Amino acid sequence: MKLPAPLEAVVEALQTLPGVGQKSAQRMALHLLKEGPDAMRHLGHLLDHAADKVGFCQTCGAFADAPDCAVCRDPQRDSAVLTVVAEASNVITFERSGHYRGRYHVLGGLISPLKGVGPDQLRVRELLKRLEGGQVKELILATNPTLDGEATAAWLARLLEPAGLKISRIGLGLPIGSDLEYADDLTLDRALEGRRTI
């Protein structure tokens, strides 16, 4: 049986989410329909609210509901240590472990010549500006251990070497070709502890 067009549109929209296939999307849509119009309107309201209120931190590039994110506003964070990640979702992954007390810088992607992404499309200028004050003493390059992630980390290390910072790369513990977003807390902790200077 074919679903009514409005419900089919919901199923198609849900399928655009990562890891959601056609059957899962259909189950979610039918569950919302079963819960009733109020549940569907409530979810829509929450999505509208998030779309209006959530953006990116003007300092580090992480998700924020104010000009600066909670990490950048926290005076207890160590301003001398800056971890560079590719995406804002990577900050959430690090924060979930609860052990890292430094600050972050989100590049907004990785250098990828095959995809036409060069350093100019990333937040590299913003990173260089943050390093100008001399407050940062250590830079941890925490890009994914993929070809693009390794290339981006190596490029940044060469670029920043003259700055005299301690530059390290997160250690092994994450399988090559994996994504930081799916790392478990223990693996991520070991990767941070085992970082190496490059």
C-alpha cells in the first residue's frame, strides 16, 4: 500500500538523516502519526526553534546558541591548549569524554583536492588570528585519521611550525579510515593521551 503523499514526504525527509534508511524512516513517520497531531507539531516546533537559535560560535566554530559557545565562555578551560578539529560535531565527541579541559578550533572541513576543498575554504585564517596573542602554547591536531584528515594535519603542522608552538597529533587508538564522531570515550581518551609531536 502506498502512503499518503504528505506522509511519504516525511519519510523521504527522514531518510536524509545519517544512518536512516527507508524502513527506519517509515517506522519513525508512522510512530509520529500514531502519537497524533500534537506530537508532530511539537517536533516541528522544536526543529523550528533549533533552526532559529543554534548557530556557530564566533570564536571557535562549534555549535552555539549565543555568540560564543559554552567552552569559549568557560574561564576554567585551559587557553594554552587548542585542539583543532574538522567539524563542530567533533567538539561534541571530545566533550562527551569529559577529560579534555582545553579549547577548540573548528576548521569547517578538511583539505580535499579531489572534492575541490583547499585551505582557503577552511577556517585557517581564523586559527592564525587566534594564535597571534601568544596565549596558545600547544596545538593538538585532531582531524580524522583518513587521507584528507592526515593531509590537513600535515599541512597545518608545516604552516604553523615557525610559530614555535608545541604541535601534536592525536595518538593511535582510532582505526585508520574511521570518523571521530563514532569513537567511543575510552578510545578517544587513549588517542588524546598518546598524541605525538609532529
